[in-house]
Amino acid sequence: MQINAKLPKAERIKLAAEEIFSKYGYEKATLDSIIALADVGKGTVYKYFGNKEQLFYKLVSEKNAPFVESLQQAVEGKSVLESKLIAYFTELVEFYHKNSALWQIIYFEMLNDSYCRLVFDENDNPMVVSRYSEDLLTDEAKERYLRYHSLIISEFEILKNIVVEGMESKELKQGNPRVSASHLFFGVAMGIFHHIHRLEKTMSYNAMAKIIVDRFLYGEAVR
């Protein structure tokens, strides 16, 4: 990959970072590789982004914001539950397919901390707690975990709200909407990550979304 040297330095750094992170993952990616590809000085990276983790977060958060907006816009104005779900998953499957490498880093590296787990308080607010002893969990680890979790939860909450509406209208079985939405959301995400190469050769994003929603609403039994 070659990056246009006429682009602003910050833009070149982000393009280089996306390439290097996508190729090597977070842990094996180095700032030196990003700097070399972007053709900038090390001080320039620190000036704009601070360090590797801040650079990665800036990269994914800037991608996530318009994605969440597109999810929200896709479901707005639709009154039929099935149509809302299909619109939501059409957007999600396309985005997760196109950004699979970066989002796998979020799921499997940034959120895969053996010392952390997420719980929700009585007001449904997320909290990071230690799996073992609180002595093993630093404030920095908690902050990082919540930071990346907030990106994923911003995508998930839109689906959860659709499920809440479905339960309130009696179109979906009564239960815990967070649990129902979680099984669907994370199941789809894992399916995309594990079958990413097959997706490119199968069907349209909308067709895949229709299958996801059909199985969620009606199961595998022939009606």
C-alpha cells in the first residue's frame, strides 16, 4: 500500500494505522511500522495521537460514529418490526464485513481481558469488575475496557431498543430485552468474523440480513 504524500499528515497516519492494525492486529502492530508507511516523523504521531492505543481508539471511534448514525437512520421511520430488523442488520453486516479486521481487534484484543468482566447495575449502567481480586484490576484497565465497550454498546443499544418495542407490542415473547438482543447481536458478529471470507462470495448484505431476521423471528422450522 502506498499513501499519497500530499495528504495531511494526520490523515496519512490514520490510513497507515488502519493498514498495519488490520494486517498484524493490535499487539503485533508497531508505531515504527505505521510511521514508516505514513512517511512521517515519530514526533508527529505523538503530536496528533499520543501513543499507539490512543491512535487505535481514534481510528475506530471515528469509524464508529457515522456507522451508529447510519444504523439509527436505517430503522427510523419504519413501523414494522421485521423491516426495522432487516434494515438494522443490512447496515451491520456490511460494516462488520468491511471493517472486520479492526472490529475483531476490539472484540478479541481490547475487550478480551482475562481479569475483567462487565456487569450492569440496577439502572442498567455498565461497570467493569475484576474476575478474581480487585487488586489485579487497575483503573487504566477499567477505563480502556469501558472505552471500547462503549463503542460496541452504542451499536447494540439500537437493536436492544427494537427488541424492547417488539416485546411491548407483543410481537416478541416477553423476557429480558438485553439478553435477547445480546444473543442475536453477538451471535451475528461472531458469525461474520468466523466466516468473513465466505461472505464475499455468497449473497448481498440485504439477503443475509433477511436470513438473520427470519431465523430470529421464526426459527428453523418450516412454517
